Amino acid sequence: MGKDTMIWNEAEFFNLLRRDSTVREQVVLIEGTRKLPTRDRPKLVEFAKELARLLPQVMFRTGNAPGADEAFAEGVRNVDPS
């Protein structure tokens, strides 16, 4: 990871996004491995669904690469097809 990479735990991440829910254009960029193990795909899809449900004001973006990007996008689309 680069020197400017930030790592947050789940609570810190949600607090950051909820801090100012009046901001209309919150964007979360998701990227991950193209070599997502088959056993992990359902977990990532469910995680994305939960994030999309909890943070409806957030726009999630991925590069739509095979693997983690596709799994995350699938989960978000299950909640909000737009």
C-alpha cells in the first residue's frame, strides 16, 4: 500500500460516511483482487448489499474488473439497480 493509503475499521468507515449525511455526492471507490477465491464471492456480495442498504446516499463505483469488483457491483445492484 502507498504511503497515502488509509485503513479504517468498519466503525470508523461508517462514522466517516455518516458524519455529514447532507452531502449529496458521497462516492466510495471499490477495488480488489481479480483472483477472488470462489468461496469468498458470496461474502463480498453480501457485504456490498449491506453497505448499499446502510448507506443509500453513497454512490459506489468499481472498475468492473473480474473478481472482487464484479462481486461488489453485483451486491450493490441487488439493492439499487441504478
